[in-house]
Amino acid sequence: MVDAEKIKKLREMTDSGFLDCKKALEATKNDLNAAVKWLQENGKAKAAKKADRITAEGLVAAFSNDKYGVIIEINSETDFVAKNQKFKDLVNKIGQELLKHDFYKYKNIIEEVKIGNETLAELVASASATIGEKLTFRRAEQVKKFNSKQVIGVYNHFDGQKAAVLIIENGTEDMAKQLSMHITAMNPLFLDEKEVPEKEIKKLRSEFEKDEQIQLKPEKIRPKIIEGMINKKLSETTFTLQEFVVEPGQSIKQYMNSKNSFPISKIRYEVGEGIEKQVVDFASEVANQMKNKA
């Protein structure tokens, strides 16, 4: 017979559901340590069964210390789970751990870095079993300071759906944070003019040359008009050319020049970029969660 007090204790130790704890203790003859291992193994099996499910919701988060800036994305199947405090704690725990490591020293940091006895991938798999939904550690990137003049800024949107990390040279932390907020909001594709690929400019020029309205203009002035249109487009997609949302009326480049500063690198994440999302109504999400908690 299963000891009720041990079920309670096992639930506190593992955050697993009542029935799962009962099964674990039955299978291990009320041995708590063995039951914990049983739940871990069973959880991995459950996670494996969820492998084909689409995880397009979740959270992104950016972190920084005096040396590194890190941004990560961990996905869940539903927005309901993305709002779960345990899921938020998982994202924060992993992000804080990654600040301790130089990504360039690893081939696959998700599979190599450990928290306790679990790799980050295993930690996510364990959380998947506890939360009752497939979770995926989708990606992580890092920026690194190379001198004392460089400053890292991070910005996390309040809903956890967008975040950015930026390194600037010759600036303050507040300035770097404001600029990373701009990146989060405006989603520039390129850092500056140097980063814009030549093929992107050729593509824009080709598109504008075929524009019917341009074809109606006198041939002599078409090149000038096209160059103007290319520059306008680049001012929408290039960070330094965009109008600064915090200081309207001037570009990022103008603002940074006034502070004798310039950008070094940036990364921006948005949850589910490039993933096909499944539409699930809120009532179904709640029902699934209640079922998984049983």
C-alpha cells in the first residue's frame, strides 16, 4: 500500500501530479529516491511521445553581465503554458546559467552545459514531463565584450514575446538599453550600411526598375529616383538609418554620433519566428492542462 505522506513528499520534491507520484511509489515499493528516478525516466518517455508536436509558443529572454549578453528562446505548445510561472523560472534559470559560459568553447552548448547533473536539454525534458506539455530549447546566442569601452544593453518586452541584446562602444548602460528597446520594437534586419549585402541592394534596384510608376518617369531621372527609393527602404530595415523611437526626428546614427558612440553587434528574437503555429482555443488549453495535472 502506498504511503500518503510519501506521495505528498514526492509531489513537493518533483512537482509531479498525484497519480504519477502514486504510480512511482507503487513501482518502487515506497522508496522515495527510487521513485524520483522512476519519475525522471518516465518523464523522458513522456517527453519522447510528445516529440512530433509543434512548439510555436513560449518565451524569449535576454540577459547580461559585465562580459556577455545572452538571448534564448524556449518554446511550448501553448500560450497557456508560456504564462506558467514554472516555465518562466525555467527560462530564467537557463539564461542565468548561460551567462557563465563562453559559447565559442562548445559545439552544442544545449547538450554540453549542465545545471546540477542535467544538461540544459535534459532539464527542459524534465520540465516538459512536470508541466505536461512538449517544451523545446530552440536557440541561444551570445554577444561578448572585447574591451572596457564596450557596453551591453538588453531589453525584454513585457509579454516575453520579443527581446534584444546589443553591444555599443563609448556609451552608457542606459543608452544601450534604450537602443536595444528600439531594436526590439523596430526589428531592423541589418546593423548598419556595411552589413547590408550587395545582393539585397541589387534585389531592391531590380524591383524598383520594374515598377510601372518609375517607368513613366523620364529616363534621365530614373536612376536618381531609384537610388532615393533604395535609401528609403534601407532606412526602414537598417538599424543605424532608422529614426530613433526614443528621440524622434533623428536617426540612430545621428544620435550615436552625437554621443561619440557606435554599435558593435545586435541580436533580436521573437517567439515562434519561422514556425507554423497551430490554432488552439483557450478552453482547450485549460482542459489539456487540467488533464495533464491529474
